[in-house]
Amino acid sequence: MREARKLWGQLLNTSRSLVRQTLTLTTRPIPKEDLEEFVAALSALPHALRHQLRKRSA
């Protein structure tokens, strides 16, 4: 159980870091709609994974 919590926390932290890096380290301007879609998709990943692991429908 401890390992699962550690992996879950790592997934969340990595997702947040990826969003932060995308927002701050891009060299070309990215359209706002594309950024919002990317952030929404990445934010949905942990929720979808949780439902998949618990064998529930979203």
C-alpha cells in the first residue's frame, strides 16, 4: 500500500511539473486554447487512472 501511495504522489507531482514547464519554458507562444486543452487532458489523467485501477466507470 505504501508503494502505491508513493507512486500516486509521484504521478501527481510529475503531472504538475509538466504543466508548469510547459507554461514557463516554451520558446514560441502557444495558443491559449491549446494550452487549456493540454492542461485539461493532463489533469484528467490521474482521475481516469484512478477509475481504471478501481474498475469503475467515470
